[in-house]
Amino acid sequence: MAETNVEVTCLDCAFEESHAALGRARVALAAHASETGHDVDWTINRLASGVEQAGADAGICGINGCENTDSPLLDWHRPDDEA
């Protein structure tokens, strides 16, 4: 059985689904919302390690100075790179 990484839950009815992949969860969320007009939410329990690293490198924790400007994962704009 696949590991559950994302849980989709409707805020207006009993609809709930669990998915191993973020893409499939997003499709289920959009389909239920479109078909019913309900508010649907999701909980992401885990991301792939590469996604977590890219987020960490981008400094998405919200604390200034957390970003990794030397990261090969991101295309940082550096003023000193301009000619």
C-alpha cells in the first residue's frame, strides 16, 4: 500500500481522501470543489526531500537570512552579476 502524504478534506461535507502524491490530491480537491461548490482543504504530511531542500534554500521559513544564496537549486538574482 502506498504511503499517505496528502489528506484532502471537505469543510462542507464528509468527503475525505488520502493520496500518496500531491498532484493526485490537487486533482481530487479541484474536482470535488468544482462538482459541489464546497470548500475543500488539504494537509500535506510530507514532501520529497528535494522539495524540502529547495524550500529551505529559498528561505520559506519566513526568517530573514535563512535563504541559501549559493544553492544550485535556485536562480538567485544578484545585483553584482549585472554587467
